[in-house]
Amino acid sequence: MMFSPFLRPPVLAAMVLCSAAQAHAAAAAPAGPATPVSAAPGPVPQVDIAASRNEERRQSSTFRQVLGTADLVRYGDGSVLDVLRRQPGIVVSGVPGRKGGELSMRGLGSGHVRILLNGDPAPPNFLLDNLSPDVVERIEIMTVPTVDMGTQAIAGTINIILKRSSGKRQMQLRAGVFHDNDRSKPQLSATYGDQEESLAWLVTASARRMSADEPFLTRTGGGGEDGPILRRLEQYNEDRGWNWSVAPRVTKKLGGEDALTWQGYVSGLVYDSAGYGRTAFLQGPPTALANEDYTSKGSSLTVRNNLSWLSTLSATSKLEVKAGATLVRSDGSSAVDFVDGQGRVLNRQDLARDNRNRSLSASAKLRNAYTDKHAFVSGIEVQHERDQVDRSDLIDAVSRLDQTGNNFRVNSRRHALYAQDEWDIAPRVALYLGLRWERVSLHSANNLGREAGYAKAMLSPVLQTVWRLPDTKSDQLRLGLARTWRMPQADSLIAGRTLAVINTVTRPDTSGNPYLRPERALGLDLAYEHYLSQDGLVSLGLFARRIDDVTLTRTVREEGRWVARPTNSGQALARGITLETRFKLPQLAGGAPAVELRGALSRTWSSVDAVPGPDNRLGSQAPLSVNVGADYAFKSVPVSAGATLGFIRNGSVRLSRFETSAESNKRVLEGYLLWKLQPKTQLRLSGSNLLHEDDVKRTGYVGDTLWQTKTVTSPSYTVLRAILELTF
């Protein structure tokens, strides 16, 4: 049972109403001086978050880190994903400066990480490697959730805050060039903002050219009833495109701290690609459709509008109401010519997909601050989303989807109620208590008349506390307990199948599972923090997550074809240790240069009960990640520089009784140099993936009568950047 009958929506709604009654009573009763409530979403003075990051982190009652402007722009990264790969406890697969890459926190993959945009769930198909750091003001990283941000966050939450007006005139331009693999690509971003009396506005925009030449070498070996096989597939893919984003924000002050704010976000992507694949059959019989030439193109557009109203109800309470609408449209098509050894066309495949997503959302949050050390927050959220997918798959003008469906419609609704209490219950003890109830329902149908309904609810308590140790101003302990969950994505619940042209155990069809249950987790976090002078820090953390109904992808034989489908597979346990430090070298050795050193280590373990060992860990978990770096500002010249060295140990993973996967270890070296040419002009030079190691991935299947392994090797390239930054 997921929630008690005494804790259904009417009871939780009463909690919200009770909070409103408390606010009304506080306004009516004669009271002494009260501390005004902060956290207005309107214009706020711009501060250097990096300069006060220790104090902000130390005073917080929750597990929260903040990346400010200095962290976002230091290396001149083209995407937020590249910024996050350097942060403690976060691992990003893939190569810096290139598209793709899965993000994981606490050893758990991207599906376990909640991504928010301005505190609201990110739009569908939102990709961190398409978001420029230039349009972002700060990033909040929370390893333990708060109920107002949502508890569908088994690994943690990343909240991306777009740039906001500072209350003064802002004009900034960044123009740069990226270079890798003998190709140069421009990038441009601009910020303009101002304020007149009660009206403030800010517009940020960015655009980036994408270009990549990607060769792949795949070796497939194995054996079965027909004897041994050995194949070598050489592929080459050439991608071209643009991505861009615009984020306008307008705030109207209504008197006092009351404000009305409109936040827009528009992003787009256009691309086209071409490539080929050639197979050499070194052993075993050849297969049909083994050589191909292809072209593809596509685009996506995301439009989001959010309107928020902040109203001061009394000296101690505020009400924030939000309404939002999001439209996401993506389409793609490709044409594949299957050819023989002489390049003559044998068959032609035409693929197309059109996805349209529309959503409406509304929320209300009431905050009561009884003192500057005690605040109670309650709220309600609703969201309605409609998704429609049209697809086609033709070989020689004959459809392959007549039995699986080519049109899907999905309607989903989400309702949530929450309440949280933040209270410094003693001079050295702060406590956070939260409770969230959330229900998600989904209904899907396809053009063949097949329908499926789905509804799940979850009650999630959260406790976080910090104890500032006696007789010290620099040491404290943190504890976090949380009940979290992970709702399956809509496409994982739809039974429609995507068909592989050459169907093998390592190239299976893919299918959803309408009977998939959400993952549920109980998490424990412990941390010790020691704060040093000059913004130094040493932190040691321990964590554990017990996950029920863990979702694994299983490949099975159905009606003569191999099919990969997500399934619930019992219980899993993830645990680990994290270490983070930063300090100035003179703090370690007197008289040394003022080099700022930083380091982070994350060691994780996991086990899945339904999978036999050894190596029966969660598939996306990197057992070890290490980052070390240094920054230095020269005194004789207006130049600062720094470098980061990262290492990720991956290794082999057993996915099921028959399936395994493995990925090569990764070593990443990056560096930057910032030259302040004039007070308002500076040049930023940087390089990433300086070691440019090959990326190797391997999958395998060993059954009773069949075994097969597939190894994919792809080279990587150093990425060099030069960015000129102008402030007007």
C-alpha cells in the first residue's frame, strides 16, 4: 500500500488550508516586531555567489550546493552538461565538448535525477547539452530532495535558474569559436537588461553551431547453432546543425514586495546528417541489409511561458501563484539505402517521426515566517500533459508498423500537495520536515484501438537536519532521510514496438511495458563538513538508497525476434562515499603561491537482487570518479588560469543472467586561461578532452545455445575554445 487511507488528498488539502488559517491568525493578532519574509521572485540585487558559497551552504538546513556565475563560465563550456561533469558526486559519460552523454548522481543514472528549470519540471526532450551556460544564473544541486521541489528524485535534484534582472542596466556579449577535428564552429551569446521605475526586464540569448565527424568500428563475434560468426562493421557519421535559445524575463513591481513576473524560454535545434556502414563477414554466413548509405534531418522547438504572482498577505506570510504552458514539437526523418558490395541499391527504408507535446500547469505556495528562524511552507500543484506521436517505417514503400501501430496519444495528469517546516529548533540545530503526496495518472491509445490506463500515487516524507558542533564555528554534521520514487517515462509504458532491420540479440527490437511499476526508494545521507577560512571546505559524505521494483531492460526472444523491454526486477541497494575539498595552498604551506586547489572523490557500490553476481550492479553506475583541479590568478599580469583532471572507472556490469555490458575508463584533462584585456573586455581560452582517448563500449549475451559480443570503438578529439567577452 503506497499511502494510508487517512492521508488521501482531502486530508492533505486540510494541511494547506490549516497553513492559510495560521497566516490569517498571525495577521489578525497583535504582535511584536516580525521579520519580513524573503524569497521574492522579483528583481534581486546581483551578488557573487562564489564569494559567499561557504556561508550559504553552512547556514542551509538542507543538502544543497550552488554553482554561481564564476563556476558556470570558468572553462567557456558550450553546454551545462560540461559544467556539471566537474561537480562532486556527478558523473557524465561521453566526451566533453561533444553531444550526448548521460548524467548520473550518487552512482544512479539520469532517469533517477530530477531536472528542474526555474523550479518547475523541465520540458520533455530537454537536453542539458543543448543549454548554454550563458543563459543560466545559477544551478542548485540537492542530493536530498525538498518536498516543494518534488520527490521523484531518487539520486537527487538539479534546479537550473535562468538569468534574472539585477535591477540595473546589463549589456554583455560573448563571441567565440570552438575547434575540434579540423572543424571550427562559432558560438554567440548576449544579455540585455534594464529597469525603469517598477518595471525590470532581461533578455538572454545564445546560438551554437554543431558539427561532428564520427567514425565507429564495431566488432561482433559469437556462435550458435549455425556455427561461429565474426563481423567487422565500419561506420561514419557526419552531423551538422544549430541550437539556440532565448530566455526573456519581465518583472512588474506592484508595491512593497508584491510582483508579477513573466518568464519565457524558447529553444530550438535543427540538424542534418549523412553516413554509411560497411560490414565485412570474416567468419560465418553473411546477412542481408548489411551495407547502408543514409541521410537524416530533423528539428525541435520548445516554447515555455510561466507567469508568477507574489502577494504579501501579512508581515509574516506570502503567497506565490504560478501558471505555465509548454509546447514541444520535434520531428525527424531518414532515408536508408541498403546496398551490395558494388554500391548498388537493393532496398530502401524511409523512417519518420513527429512528436507533439502540450502541457498546462498551475501551482500555489504559501509561506509563513513566524520568526527569522522558523518558516512553514505549504502548496499545491496540478499539471495536464498531452503527447502525440506519429511515426512511419517503410521498406520499399511497405509499412512495417501495421501490427504495432504508427500513431500514439498519451494524456497524463499530475496532482501534488505538500507541506514543509524549516526551523532552527536550537542555536546549533536546524530541522527540515516535509511531507508530499503526489499522484500521476496516464491514459494511452493507438490507431489500432489498443488502450491502456495507468495511475500511481506516492506519499513521501523527508527529514533533514544539521547539527553545528559545540565549541566550534567550522564543523557540522548533516542527516537526511527521504522516501523518493521514479515514475516511468510515457514511452516506457506504451506497448508499441520499434523494429530493428537486422534483428539480433545485440541489436534487438525495443518495446515499452504498460505493466511497469514506479521505482520506490528509501534514502539515507550523512555528511560531515569542516569549513576553512578563505572559502575553504572539507566534506565527507555517506549515502545509501534501497530501491524497490528497480527497472531493468531485459532482452528476450518473442515470436522469433529479439525484443528489449523494461521490466521490474525486485530490489536493489546503492551506497557510497563522497569526499570534497577546496582550499588555498598557503593554508597548507605558508609562503606558497595563492593557488586554489580543489578535489572530489566518489566511490559507489550497488547490487541488484534479481541478477546473479559478480558485477550485478546498476548498469549506469560508475564505481569510482575523481576530479582534481587548481586555479591561480597571477599578480604581475591580469591573467588567471586553471586546470582539471578527471578519472572515471567503469568496468563490466552484469545486466541479467545472460547479458553483460562494459565501458572503458575515462581520463579527462581540461584547462583554461582568462586574460583581462581591459576593464570590460576579456579573452577566455580553454581546451577540453586534451588526452582524447578512444571510447569503447561492449555488450554481450551468453545463453544456453547462443553467445554473442559486440564491441564499439569510437575516437574522440580535443576541443579548443576562444571566447571574447565584452561588457557595455
